[in-house]
Amino acid sequence: MSDDAGQDQQRDRVLATYDVVGAPLRHELQALAELAAQVAGVPFAAVTLGGSGDLHHVATAGFVGDDVPGEATVCGSHPLRTPGGVVIGTLCVFDTHTHEVTPVAAKGLAQLADRVVDVLELELASRRLSEANARLSTSNERLAHFAGQVSHDLKNPLTSVSLSLEALEMEVTDPYLVDTVARARRGVDRMTDLINNLLDYASQGSAPADDEVDLGAELTLALDDLAGRVRPEDVDAGELPVTRGDAVQLRSVLMNLLDNAAKFTHDGERPEIEVAARTRRGRHRIEVRDRGRGIPAEKRERVFAPLARLDKSVEGSGIGLATCRRIVEAHGGSMGVEARDGGGSVFWFELPAAAAPRPRS
């Protein structure tokens, strides 16, 4: 295959990816064509795409479609070059008589040619994002369905086991048997918690509610829910912002982070937990800082993976942080962890600053 044939095929593939030839008129391309005519000081302009086959005017100024004015003479053209270096067409300007294009006009046309490619790239990225969101939505639905089915299949036998253990607890008196039944009961309880956590993880990721959420008030409620596990006097909380989202889900994030901060305190030491926030560049950043055991740099991302438990000495399912990240990401945010100066960890999450309510679908 010759180099020219290979380039033509590559250009055809790129044009097919952009999906603009034969499609409805892009008003952004139309506006760029009209602007090109003004910059060049000529009556006609066109955004022309083509590969190994015909050339196509996908946007024009001063004439309609592929009907180039009879007396028009090509006055200037600039290649439309993709980020990958493939020339897919030209931005052309026409006039009824020949004349030179000024350096200023030539520079302006070159910039407009780049903007044409930017429009095509932006639409391609937008289309791919929509497709990815559709796949993600399907994936979330399948995950939720799978988790629901698994929980149904597991909870029924667990309920039977739990009832049997309750009956045994009332009957056995031998210390060894009492201890054995108690250990079995704890195992059933852990399995039940694991299933519930899996369901929570699977149910997150879809669009959350879009209400005004006072994170300071949610922190107070989270501490109430954690009574007996996290003492309010062990938590030094600053002022937290008001944002938009799902209050119950965001409270769950705060609860998980506070609970972890308390659980991973060094043995025999009192938890030292700080909750703080700051807002910059249109983002709220909330931090939960502890003086616990810390997390090695190479393992910090692993703690957000489902079922990841780096410290087996502390009870838990390893799903809480994974669920927190899914909740935060569903709110348009991000989440991570870093080392705290002086020892311990800083778990943080960022959310878009409060804005006008989003339309509900």
C-alpha cells in the first residue's frame, strides 16, 4: 500500500470518528465559517472535509451547500489538522477576484482553522462521555441487581442460622458450648454486616439527591449516631460549609471517616480527631485528621478498593471507604488520603461548592 493510500485511509477513519459528514449542520462550525469570511474580508468561506473520496462543505458562509459560486476563486485555505497530525480538510475563503491575504488575516484564519478542529474534538469527547455514562449507568444497575440477588440468597440461610443460635443460647449452659455459640453468633453478625455493606456499596454511584446540605449539622448527627464509639469530646470540629447533595449519603461519609479515625488509634491512646474545611477554586475540601497508625504511601490507594483491609487487627468489612468514594464521586467530587504532619492520616474529600439546584430528571 502506498503512503498516499495509507494517509487517505487514516483520514477516512478519523472523519468517520468525528461523524460530521452528512450529519445535521453544526452551528458552531457555521459561525466559524462566517467569522473566517469576515477576517479575510471576502464574501465566501467554507469548512471543507474530505478523505479518499469526495470533498464535503460541512459549513459555509455566503453560499449554500456544495454549490461554490461560479466566479469564485480560492483566495486562501488553511489545513484542518487533528491533534494526531492528520489533515482532514481545509478552512477555505473565496472571492470573486484574486487578491492577497494580509499577514494579520492569515494568522487569524490559521487560528480559526484550529478552532474548527477544537469543535470537532469537543463534540467527540462529549459523545464519548455520554456513552461512558450510559455504560456506567448500566453497570451500576447490574451491580445493584447482582448485590440484591446475592443478599437475598445469603440472608435467608443466615436468618435460619441466627434463629438456631438464639435457641441454643437459651439452652446451653456448659461454658465451652456457651463460648462456641457466642463465637458462631459473632460470625453470623459479621457476615450480615458484610452483606449490608455490599448492598450499600452497590446502591451508591447513581445520581444522588440535590438538596441543600449543612455539613456541620450532618457532622453533629453523625456523632449522635456514633455514640458509644466516638466521643464528641475527642473531635475538634471547625466550621463546615453548606453544599448541595444527598444529606443521608454525605452523613454516611462523615460517619465512616470518624469511625475509622477512632478505630485506628494506637492501642491505649485517646483519639485525637480534627474535622476542618476550606473552600477554594469553587470546591469545598473537608478533612478528617487523626493521630492513628497512618498508611504507607504505596498502600493509600488500596484502602479505597472494595474488601481491602490493610489492618486485620481492627474489625471491619473493608467496604466502608470504597462506598464513601462512590458517594463522593456521585456528587461530582473526589476523595483521597495523605499523611498528617506529626503522625496519623488525613482523609479528605472535595465537593463542588454550593450552586443553583440542578434540574431533576
